[in-house]
Amino acid sequence: MDRDLDTLLADLELPGHRAVAEHWLGLYRLHRRIPTLAEIDPLHFPKALADAWIVDATDDGRFRFRLMGETLVEWYGRSPKGLYYEDLFPAAMVSILIEQSQQVLRRPCAGFQRVHTQAPERHWPRFFERLTFPLRGADGQMRHILGNSIFNRDRDGDAAPEINYWYPIA
């Protein structure tokens, strides 16, 4: 479901998501354009770093991990730096991730999803919340995605309802 970008912060409950969103939105509003990868300053969201990640879009339409925070490395059981989606995720999930990533970069838009996952296989099924933002490369093209994913939201058995929000960027 599409929502106005001005509603994004109101939709976010988790402090890590809010910190990443406030930084990205601050840059967007200051420069009146989508930020570049070089403009992102992780010192503005230090408590969210363990759940942060950046993916690069390659010229062949694939997506490769540039970095991933410690909590996510632990979740996946290895560092995905340099790996493509298909190197880390089950095939059925790859096509969904590619479609969502292309949407973030091509529309462009921010995304916020609360969904149920069973990946990787060694973990119990969990809800997780994922926040995504487009970033421009040095050439001005949409080439990177800044994300923040928080797993185990349902640790106490109180799973929030699934949502799939997109925030188109003018």
C-alpha cells in the first residue's frame, strides 16, 4: 500500500528504524534530493548499526551486499559481504527480494514491511520489520539500498499484524 512519505516516522515504532529514517529524511529534506551513499553517516544512528545493511545494484540487475550489521551476520550465520541475494536466500525468496529492491530504486520509494519469515532454515519462524531507502551513487543514479531489519519482534508471542507500506519519493 502506498503512503505519503510524511507519514513514515509515524508508522515506525522501533527506535533503530526511527533513527535511520530520521537521518535519511533529514538529508532528503536538506538537499531536496535522494541522498548519496557517501552522505550517509552511521554516527547518526549508532544503536541501529547492528541491524543495518547496504546492498548495491549491479549492472546485470543483481543485488550484492556491501555490508551487514552484527545482529544480521549472526542471524544468517555468516557475513554476506560481497554475496548476492541468490548466495544467501532460498530461491523462492530471491525473486521477491529482487522485485522489492527494484521497486525501491526504480520508483524510487522508501519501504517498510512487517512480515513473517522462516529464513534461514535453522531459526524458528519470526516476524521481522524491514525498512529500506534508495541511495544514489556518485554518478547520480539509484544504485544502493540502505536497510534496517529487526528480527524477533514476536519474542514475547505478541506478533504485530503484517504490513507492506511503500512511500513514493517525488
